[in-house]
Amino acid sequence: MKKLLIFLLLIFAVSCAKPFTKPPEESVKPEETVKEEAIKPEEMESEVVEEVVIPAEEEITESAISAEEKAKSIFRDVMFDYDKYDIRPDARPVLDSVAAFLNENNEINIVIEGHCDARGTNEYNLALGEKRAKAAKNYLVSRGVSPTRIIVITYGEEKQLCNEQNELCWQKNRRAHFVVVKSRFY
């Protein structure tokens, strides 16, 4: 009886199974934008995702190059004084430009990295780097940028731009650095 019951269940299971069919492959035209499905910001790890635009070779224009150059000129590092995380007066125009750009381009999100020079303990510099990144974020939020579009991370003294032991070099390392993310999340 048990064997018959098992045999009938096996036949039932096999007859109910759907055959496997390979999904059709989608083709992307050279000028189309490839987008991924949206997930919530809280589900995002540290993945930087960019929207990919593949132009035809003959269609690479000056406007594409100038847009990249424009982004480079807008997203410049914001510098900080020694052992401080206050926004300096010379950083305000840079942050105002970043805020204006982000307010015009809702599909772009950013990561703000906080950095420090090599003086001080690792723990202290990680905390100071976070305060610097948060200060830049708070300034952008005060200019109308949604806080959900900004991720803050600290590197402390881990990613030095300059390794010499002088004030000019140390100043280069005391910064908030922007990483642009064309997001699939919005």
C-alpha cells in the first residue's frame, strides 16, 4: 500500500511540473539606456551602480564629453581645517554647485566620503571623517537635496592623496570627496 501511495504521489508530482523553458533574450539597441530594477535604499549595500548609455561610435559628440567635464568641475573635494569639520567659506560655492546639480538631476545620487590626514589615532580619524562627510551632507540637505539621495561613509586616514609629512600634503587629505551614482533606486 505504501509503495502504491508513493508511486501515485510521484506520478502526480511529475505530471504537475511545468517544463523548463529558457526566457527569451532581450536585445538592446546601441542608443538605448540600460536600467536595472529598483530596490529600496535600505537594501543597498556599498554597490555603486551607473546607468549605462552605449552610443554608436560615430555619435560620440562634444556634448557627451562636456557633460563629463562639467560633472568633474562640479563635484570637487571640499577641504577642511586641521581637527575641524565645519564647512569653510571657500567650500560653500562648491557645495552650492553640487546642490544645484543634484536638484536638477534627480536620477543622480552621491556618496560623500570623509577623509583625514594621518595625524591622530585610527578611531579618532574615522569619527572625524564621518563628521566631515555628515557636515557636507547636512549642507546639501539645507539646500534642498533629499537626504535619501546621499550616503555618508568615512575612511579616516585610510585613503591618503598625499603621503608627505608637511602641511600642504596634510591639507590635501582633509577632505570630503564625492562619488556620483546614477542610481537604479529612484
